[in-house]
Amino acid sequence: MRTIWLGSKIIQQYSLKDIQEKLQISKVTALRLVGSGKLRAQKIGRKWWVNEEDFIAFLEGKNTGSKESEK
């Protein structure tokens, strides 16, 4: 997990590895969730990052409505 400060806003982000460990899923399954748009994530360099609010929305079963995974 990492913390990003954007002015007065603080954003917590989880790496895809963190998500795998929390959900006890494989890397392939995690990538499928991102690729299908069910879990919003951003690829920065070689790593995928998931905002905490997007992860919570995923856990609550809320569909974000759009596929915003950046490749």
C-alpha cells in the first residue's frame, strides 16, 4: 500500500499484489478483474495500483459503471 498526497487530499492505493493477498486470489484472476472493468486500476510503470475507494466499492459489489483501467 502507498499513500499519495494531492494538495489537501490523501489517497491510499493498493498494489495488485496487495489485492491478491487480501482476496486470496491468483495474479491471473486479479488481472481478469481489472481487464473486465470490475475492479478499477491504473498501470503506472510496471505496477497496477487500485485506489482504496475503488477497492471498497468493489468489495461492496458496486459496479463503477465504466471500464477505466489504463494500460
